Amino acid sequence: MHNVRKLGLQVFAAPDNMTGKAQIHVQAREIDFVTSFGKNLKALLDILGIARMVRKENNSVLKTKTVKGELQSGDVGEGEEIPMSRYTVEETPFDTIRIEKYRKGVSLEAIAEKGYEAAVQDTDEEFKSDLQNVVTDKFYAQLKAGSLTGHETTWQMAVAMAIGKVVDKFQKMKRTATGVAVWVNTLDVYKYLGAADITLQTAFGFKYLTNFLGADVVFVTSEVPQNVVIATPLNNMIAYYVDPGDSEFAKAGLGFTTDSETGFIGFHSEGTYSRMISDNYAIMGLRLFCEYLDAIAYISVGESDTQTLGTLIKHFIDLHDNDHSYNEGDIFPREGVDVSEERLKELAGSDNKQHTPLIELVEEDPDNTAGADTAEKTSKAGKKKPENKVPENKEPAE
């Protein structure tokens, strides 16, 4: 055995920050996570005809649009002044897109008991699925806020009229619908088909059929209530993202692996030795968004429209509606104002500035007569209590 001291040799430890087998394995796992997530979303964007995502800065306000105007006559005599066709686009703030942060941890004990594949890889897949749901849930909330409402006596007619309404709306806006996407309830589809065999495809958690029921693509989901059909033109949809690979994050020591092709999500995995946990972090700012809220059809099957309303149980000032004051017993939203399902849930829960439920959700009575006007329907949804005095302490909801 040689004596290294006598030979004048120095013993060196492995250099700091050396890339070893463990680091390569973790990096491969991060790449696989962001690549598969990006491919799944890209598949959905292809179906929707969205060629690219639009990059937004963090905390950008997303706005819905309403186009108003009329084409003037082109029958102009020689030498006469050509009348001006004036169009205006009104923008209304709808939501904010921002980087959202998520974390998943797997303990050393879980890995020892169940093995790496079950404890880490399988939970990675579930983590990825839940992150997809974050994106789709927000999209469904906007779809349910569509203002082209109506009702039909049969489900087939509801589908047909939902398609017809959005195509007609785009024509009135002097735009051409490149196609129509429809969302229907899972049970309604199978009730309609009976014993017929169908094959559903899947992209980013959406199950769909193409060229079905007169639509270019039909999404089949339990997120849409039974006896409700939602539709919008394909070119009403756009996709936004906040870049998770922002170099400013890396400068602060917060580096994430991103997919160089899509850049939709950032993922990082590291071991927390002080707790013996494999920590996984994900950041993303993604939104599927409809530019024109009044080009989303929400058609019910029955004798009346059936969208969710709220009855006020506590006074608040709505900062989303020009500081409109609501008193206890009022119907929310007030007539002529459209709000998203997400906003209704926010006010019905504690995720608002007063940190307390402000409305009680109710459904309009589907058995109302077809001739009932809006005032009659909303009074059935929630009657105003007598002697609604505005309290001195006026608090905003948000």
C-alpha cells in the first residue's frame, strides 16, 4: 500500500457543485415534467386553432371586449361625401394574469415504503394533472359567464341554437367565425347517443369529439351542468402566459427548468435534507381566455334560462361595478351586469376583502314560464328583505 504523503501526492475531494449522476437524473425529471405539460397544452391549442400563446407581463389585466358600431350605406352619389362607418371597442377588466406558485413534497419515509416510482413519479403525474385543472377551471368560469343566454325545449335544439347564436353574433360584429367549439355535459351526450359507440380523444384534460353535432369540436365534460350547452367561435379564444423562465428570477437564485419550445411552466426539484423531503416547485401564469364575453352562448334546456345568481346576506360595495352599493336582500348581480362563476364563488366564500361570505348562491327556477320577464325571474331567485337600510360601515368586497 503506497503512502501518499511519501509520494508527495495530494488527496482531493470531489469539487463543489460537480454535476453527478443524481443531478442528471433530477434534471431529466424536470425536463420530462415541463415537456409533457407543454405538449399536452399545445395539443389543446391546436384543436382550438390557437397558433401561439401571447406573452404577458406579470400582473397584467385581462380585458373582455365589446364591439359597437354600424356600417353606413355605400350608395354614395358622384362627388358626395362618403359617410364614415364608426366602430368602437369597449374593454372591460375581467381578471389578472400573474405567476402562481405551487409545491409538492415527498418524504423519505414515503419513498422507502412505496418505492421511488409510486412515491415520486406517480405523484408527479397527479401534480401535473392538478396544475392543468387550475388552468381549465378558470376557463370554465369564464365560459359560464357568457352573456348570450337563452333556452330551448330540447337538448338538440339547444346545441343548434348555441352554435347559431355565436355565428350570428360574429356576423353582426363584421367578423367571420373560423369554427365553433361547444361544451356539453357528459351525461347529456350519452343520453343522446344511447347505445351508439363513440371514442373520445383527450388533450390537456379536455375530452372531445371533432365534427360532431354541427360543431367543429365538442368538449364533453361534467364541468358543464346537465341540460346546458355552451358555445363560442374558435377565433374568440386566445391563450396568454407569463414567462416562468424570466431571467430576473434566476438572478435571485430561483432557477426553474422550462420547455424551450413552449415555456408554459417552470419546474424545479431539490432535496430538503433538514426535513428529508424531496421538494418539487412549479410556477406558471397561464390563461385560456375568450376576448368577447357576448360571443359566448349559454343555452339551457327547459322553459327558462338557468344561470346562477346570488342573494345579498351582507352589505358591500362592488369595486368591479363602479362602486355600486348592494344591500342585504338584493339580487347579485344587478340587472344588466354579467359576472363570472368564479366571482360568484368568491363572494359566496371568504376569498374577498371582507373575508366573509357576502352572498348566498341560488339557482333561477327552471320551471318558470317562458314569458316571465327578468324582474320576475330574479325575484324568485332571491326576494329582497324589507327595510334594507344601508349600514354606516360601508365596506368594499374587493
